[in-house]
Amino acid sequence: MASFEQIFQNNEAWVAEKLQKDPDYFHKLGKGQSPDYLYIGCSDSRVTAEDLMGLNPGDIFVHRNIANMVISIDMNVQSVINYAVRHLKVKHIIVCGHYGCGGVKAAMQPADLGLLNPWLRNIRDVYRIHKDELNAITDEEARYDRLIELNVQEQCINVLKLAAVQEAYYDHELTVHGWVFDVHTGKLKDLNINFAKILSDIREIYRIV
Ligand code: CO
């Protein structure tokens, strides 16, 4: 584990490296942000945003929580999405799950996890919506992987329930993407979710604008 002293030394080295490439780097960074991407991912320490996308400070507006959830009464994620869409005018919203997600694993167990119960309940709801498909998968690991993917899909749909997102989405100013990061290979997988089809099915229920 890196010591606190080491972290500050790392920071000095990082600043020096950036300035060596561009003496104006931090001057430019200080001027403000206009990222094209909003990334909603898991808090898991192995799943970063900038690193795995090969992007830099200023490129991504980031929100992370346990199991990359987009919950309607979570003012944190709702505020992040609203701000990203209405003020930063991001072009893409990415919900990125990951295989081996501890949050999703916990939601598959019949256990009382205290404060985490109401949070993980939302993943159990994803399981309920897709119960037939999931229960048909006999291999437990494969079912776990599939729930991780379906959770990403459902959180993307939750993103599309926001008025701000619907406005930008139907104006073709914004696209939503569901990804899964594979911690075993380091690779990103685009789930290629067919939002047009999903939305045509549920728009009558969730349409706000
Ligand atoms: Co996770």
C-alpha cells in the first residue's frame, strides 16, 4: 500500500510530468470544464473512469456509487445527471458496471446487510424484472454476470426517466451507453443496448417531456 508521503511525492511527479509536456497545462485546466461524457460507475477501487478510458482531467464528469445505481430518490446522482445534461451539456451518458461487482453479488444473497439493504433492494428489483431470463441460467457465475449486465441496462433506463435527459435525448443531443468493465481482462464491453426499442415500449409510462 502506498504511504501518504508516497502519494504526495506521486502528485509532485505528476505535476512535473504534465508541465513538461505543456507548461500551460494547469492554467488551461483552471479555466473551467466542458466534458463530453458523464460516467456513472461503481465505487469499486479497481474500476476507474479516466484510466480505463484513456482520458484525462477535464474529459469526464464522474459519479460513482456502489453498483453504479441510478435511483430516483438519490439526490446525489439525480443532481449529477441534471447538472451534466443541463449545464455541462454532455453528449454521452455512460453507465459502466463491472464483472465481479460486490454490490450485485451481495444483492444475490439472502442476507441482512443493514444500511445496504435499501440500496441493494434496487438490484433485487432488477432481478425480479428479469427473473425468467436469470432463473433459466443454470450456471451461477453466468447468472451473476448476466445480472450485472441487466443492472447496467436498467440503470440506463433509469437515466432515461429524467426530464432533462428526455429533452436532450429526443433532440438527438445526447446518447446513453451501457458498458461493462471486465476486471479479469481490463477490457470494456459495450452492451449495445437497443434503447430505441426499449423506449418505444416504456415511453407511454415514463414520458415526462
Ligand atoms: Co461494483
